[in-house]
Amino acid sequence: MDARPWMLLVLTAGLTAAACAVVLRARTTWRQVGPPRDNPCHRSGRKLVAGLVPVSIATLVCLLSVGLALETVALLGSVAGLALVGHLDDRTAYTAGGKLVAQLPFFLLSLLVQPGWGGMAFVPGLMVGLAFAIVITNGMNVLDVADGLAPGVSAVTLGALGFILLAQGKEDQAVVALVFAGGACGFLLFNAAPGRLILGDAGCLPLGGLTAALVPQILDDDVALGLPVAALLLSAPLFEVSWVSVRRLQRGLPPWVASPHHLAYWLVSRGMTGAQAVGLIVAGHALAVTLALWLAGAGAGTFWAVLVVSVLAIASWTKSRWLAA
């Protein structure tokens, strides 16, 4: 396999980690948030919302390293727009409806340059595409409730997507996926439990939106094979959205209203620590992603999920030892 995507991944991870260290030293210029009362997974004091760091660095690396075809420009423009929406939401707290309306133009930007959607007519295909983008993008945001969870899942998913797209000969899209996976890995070192930085909407929305835009591209070669591969790649956000929606509906709440009914919280209520709950979820997702890589024939990436889970575990253990010392 060409070493260039790997080099860009490692470069982005290193730049992101260095930038995160600078942000921690300049914390007065960044928004700080305390642990919510109903969040049993965030117990390490006040945190900085710094999702713009990995997204900005990854976007810059992509602009400098891939061909600026219309599809790539639209994809990166959509990512940047979702990052802006997320940043404004982190600052001013949109309503659920307001945040969704603000996201729609950027979903359309990435969809309109790839309107196939399984050979359906344009309008039905666009509606399916919008629904898919909304669920996956906001599903990744729903995952951001415990240290290490959202960036861990994003890194595993985008890294695997990159390997699959490389195997299909879609190098520019693969590089974009791997570069953003590198950004998530660099951020993961500072978000793994006990985390000092969190993605917030400014990080989760663009990472989720990028995932939602790239997954349909693996269906081009073989839809029958691509559908189960896509389902496995998206197992964590799809399961989290389903879990949270069902539990909220059972309690008479709309699915989009915030509540403490996340899978990670449930695992903690059953006796796990927050780090153990995150480790279980990310490891389960990594197993699903490994199966997706095997089905897709992307053998070069089969160890990617194990690598990210190992980084998460080592970072959490090392940081907990430092704090205990």
C-alpha cells in the first residue's frame, strides 16, 4: 500500500496532539464546561471544548495534500460548515430544531455532488440521503457523553473507511478519511479518561457529517456487499441513537430532547467505571469494524481498530496513574 496516506495520518495526529497541548496551556481563551449533574462519566473537573482543533488541522492537511476536485471541495466545505454550526451551538446552545435547520445546507452541499443514492430518482434519493446524514451526524454527537467515546469511535470508523476506499481506488476520499482519523487519534490522547478536552458539537458534527458523506461511496462497487459493510462501520452511532430514542420514548420524551439515557450511563449504573464503559463500547465497535474490513477485502486495515482501542486503553491507564501519583 502507498505510504503517503499513512504519513498524512501520522502527521495530522502529531499536529493535533501538539495543538491540543497548546490549547491546554492557553485555556483562558477557550470555553470551559463543568461535568453535568446527570453525567456519571465526566468526573475529572472542568473541561475545555476544543473540537475545532482536530477538525481545523485535518481540513488544512487535506487542502494541502489532495486534489481539489469538486466533490472533495464540497466535502471539506460541508465539514467546515458543520464545524461552524457546532461551534455556535457550543457557544449559544441552539434549540434542537434550530440546530437541525442550520445543518441542512451543509448536508445538501455534500449530497448534491453525489446524487446517485442507489439509482433512485433524484428527489427520493435526496430525501434518503438527508435522513441518513441527519441520523449519523447527530448520532456521533449523541456519543459524546463520556471521555474517549466519540473520538474513539470516529477514529476507528474513519480509519476503516479510509482503507476500504483505498482498496476501491478512491484515493482522495481515502486520504480525507485517514487524515481526519489521525486528527481524532491525536485528540484522543487528551480526551481519553480522565479527559481534559472534549469535542463538543464543533468536533462531533463535522466528524459525523464526514462519516455520513463517505460511507455511501463504498456502495458504488457492490451494493449487496456494501450495505452490510456500511451497517457494521456505523454500528456504534446507529446503536446509540436507537438505544437513546427507545428509552426516551418509553419515558414519554421526544428522541431529540436531552436526557441521561445513554448506553454508557447504563453500563456505569451496572457497576462499571466510565473508562470501562467506554472501553467496552469502543471495543465492540472495533470488532464490528474489523468484520467490515474483512468483508470488504481491505486486509491492510484489519489491525486499525485494535490499534485505536490500544491507544485509548494506554492513554487512559497512563493518565489515571499520573493523577494518582
